[in-house]
Amino acid sequence: MEALIKILLATLFLICLANMPYGYYQLIRSLAMVGFGLLAYRANQKDNPIIMITYISLAILFQPIFKIALGRFLWNVVDVIVALGLIISIYTEPKINADRKNHLN
């Protein structure tokens, strides 16, 4: 489920690089806030506070209520960085969790 959320969000962020109607960007902000909220909740359940805080920070960055005006170019940079981070996290998170479990034992 987490991987699906990450892939969906990464795809939506990369689509933001195209010239889309303003309503699309508003929709992405809402979906991102919900998606990152769910990912933060799951990170909290897994007792991973650093990842949880990262997802909460991203939820705040993308939330649609108090918009952060970064300009189109800077938002494109943020979208690409976050999309790449989400994709990379799909492959690295299980290894981190496995290392953490081994360390605790």
C-alpha cells in the first residue's frame, strides 16, 4: 500500500512539470497532503520518527490551505526532488527497516 501511494504521488508530481490547468495543481496539493499524512501515520506505526517528521513536513509543504509561493521553476525542482525521493524510498526503506530490526536484536 505504501509503495502504491509513493508511486502515485511521484507520478503526479512529475506530471506537474507539464503545463497543466491550475485546478490540477490544487488537486495535487490536496492529494499530496493526504498521501504524506498516510505515509507519516505508517512511519509512526513502524516507530520511525525521522521518516514520520519528513512526511509531515512534506504534507505541510504541499497543503492547499496556506499556500507556499515558490514560483513555477522552484516548484518544478521540488516536485522532481520529492518524486525521486519517493521512488528511491520504495527500494531503500525495507533495507533500512531490516537493518534496524537486526540492530535491535
